[in-house]
Amino acid sequence: MFDLSSKCAVVTGAARGLGQAIAVKLAEAGADVALCDLQSDWLDETAGKVRDMGRRAEVYSVNVADADSVTAGVKAIEADFGKIDVLVNNAGITKDGLLMRMSEADWDAVLDVNLKGVFLCTKAVMRGMMKQRSGAIVNIASVIGLMGNAGQANYAASKGGVISFSKTVAKELASRNVRCNAVAPGFIRTAMTNALEEDVQAKMKELIPLSRFGEPEDVANVVLFLASDTSGYVTGQVLSTCGGMVM
Ligand SMILES: NC(=O)c1ccc[n+]([C@@H]2O[C@H](COP(=O)([O-])OP(=O)(O)OC[C@H]3O[C@@H](n4cnc5c(N)ncnc54)[C@H](O)[C@@H]3O)[C@@H](O)[C@H]2O)c1
């Protein structure tokens, strides 16, 4: 049903967590995968999993917040794979704190990676996708970008920005058959969320109608749908993957 064979997918922040699960899921559906993270040697585990499935994996050191790094990375990927069919903008960070105490540096760091990074990577791949008149861009936002969260003003603003950016890209590129959608995960078990205090985790669980935290694969399944032609008539949408936390 979800056939990505002969497609090249780029996944940012693919060394661990959601990025790794997404890369493996896309490979399972037949895609060759270009894996990007801050350091290429962090990507060996993900690359091994992709290759175990008989798919091609190449690793790239790319800082999504740095224009030169993104340009060089995308150029190398296009040279290695010949084209890019799918971009998953997944790289993201948090630097939490109440607004009263939030430093400008923490604001800038989160906006640079989570929002500017999505802008830079999308810009770098869009020319090729427009030329080939096909492409799917999937941006990993967050339910926090929809509902806000005390202590995460920078993160919420970045993810809200990703959502409105995705809708705009969808409108600008639709005539070239390039789709752009956002996924808004809720509370998913990864290193990012395991770092939260236990009492915060317990409080979050109470807000989830399906009364369990999500697994990375829950998000990867939704990304697979949006990356594949099965969702060919879906663009500019935000698909929350949060156990019903946001309706
Ligand atoms: N885990 C959750 O519950 C959850 C919920 C909602 C949204 N998200 C979003 O999902 C995405 C992945 O989250 P995760 O939980 O897997 O996080 P994670 O911290 O486990 O992984 C993030 C990856 O991004 C990479 N990265 C960070 N900065 C980068 C940069 N400048 N350039 C390239 N790579 C960079 C990291 O090295 C890491 O491998 C993020 O965008 C996050 O905001 C996660």
C-alpha cells in the first residue's frame, strides 16, 4: 500500500529518536535514505538498520540551522542519489524555561534549529522537486505548536511557525505537484521526553485519551502515509499523532 521503491528520502535529525524510526520505516517501504545529523558518525546505527533491509543509506553531517551546511549537504545528496523525492524535516531541540527567565540565546537556539532549519532544508530541496514535478515534504511539528505549553515559549513558537510555514509551502508548490504537510506528535517516548521529570510525565499521561505515551513508530507510520503517494490528495494539513490529546 505504501510503496516508496525507487524513491530517495532525506531525513534530518536521523541519528536517534523519531528521526531514526522514520528513516527505518521509509526504508521498510522501499526508499533509499539520506540520513542527516550534526555528525555523520552518529548515524551509523540508523544506517545499519536501513542497510539491513536491503536499502541504500548514506550519512551526511548537516547542521540544519546553518545555510552553508544545508546547501552543501543537499548538493552532496543530489549528486549521490540523483534526486530527492521526500524530505522529512525532523531535527529539533528544546531549551525549556518560563518566559520570565528565558534568555535570548535559548530563544534563538530553538528558533534557529526548529524553524529556520525547516526553512533552509525546504528551500534547498524545493528547486529539484519543482523541476521533477513531484515531491513530498513532511515537517515534524508538535501538539505544543497548536496548544502552547508553559515553559516552552520558544519551542511552541517554533512549532507553531512550522505549521503555518507548511501550509504556505503547500500553497506555493501545489501547482508543481509538490505536497507539504505537518505531523504534530504528542508525548512520544524518546530521549527528548525521557528527560522530563516523572511528575511532569504523569501529568501529561492524564491528558491523553488513549492513556498511553506514543512510540516513535506511531509517528513514523503517519510520516510514511504523508510521504507516500497514498496521500496524493493531501497537502497543507496538520496530522496530530497524540493519542487524542488535541482534537
Ligand atoms: N519526542 C516527542 O515526544 C516529540 C513530540 C513532539 C514533537 N517532537 C519533535 O520530533 C522531532 C524529533 O524529536 P526526538 O524526540 O526524536 O528528539 P531527539 O533529541 O531524540 O533527536 C533529535 C535529533 O536531531 C538532531 N539535531 C539537533 N539539532 C540539529 C541540527 N542543528 N542539525 C541537525 N540535526 C540536529 C539531534 O542530534 C538528534 O539526533 C523534533 O523536531 C521534536 O521537536 C518530538
